[in-house]
Amino acid sequence: MKELRCLVFTDQEVVRAVLDRRRRVKDTLPVGTVSRIVYHRNEGPEQEGIETRLSITDDDGAVTELALADTEVTAALVGYCMGRRIPLPVASDKMLHLINGALTLMITMNFNKAPRLVVAGAAEGAAADRMSPKRRIGR
């Protein structure tokens, strides 16, 4: 059994996520304002996924194209969600898709994996550690 979640992003959210990630990892950014964003579906066997192209216009009117790979945009959107405290499962497949022209992060969780075992004694000890020292005295 699998569960599928879809998060649909506006163009402004995609731009903000990509620019925030590039600043955080200290990648170079062209100077200017993002004037357009376009998504291209890659259909080849070598390249699969969605390519994102940002058109950046500087103060002189010159336009610079910034082509972003699928992996970079996916990482940026995951970081964007984490920054806004949107819970995302760690053990899941995350892929970009275009749905009605909007960039969508599809998250697939596989429930057929072996379950993680939790030892009863360890769980009780962990709960006791979270209690304040005053509450532990009575136990």
C-alpha cells in the first residue's frame, strides 16, 4: 500500500524557495528581478523530470536565463516546506510534476516496508527523560 501527497506551489513560492536556497548555499545569483518563470517537461531517457527556467531582468533591461535542474528545485521546495513547518516524511519519494501548469511536489510513501520496532522499556525511559526533574522525583 502507498500514500500519495501533493503540494501545489505558486510561481512566487517557487521563486522564493529557489532564491532562498541559493543564498543559503552561497550559489551565485544574477543581479535583477525575476520577470518570468517557465517549466519544461524533459521527455528524454537521459533527462527526466521538470526543468525550471527563470528570466531575470537587470536594471539596464538585459535578460538573463537561469536554467534549474529538477533536483535543485526539489531540494529548494523541501527546504521551503521545512522553513514553514510543513511536515514532510523523511522516508519517501519526492518528485516534481506539472499539474494544470502549476509545479507540484508529489510525495509517495511506501507502507510495505518492514516496520520499525520500538522496545517498550526504551520508550518509557525516553518519556521519563522528557519530564522535568521535579516530576521525575515522584517516580
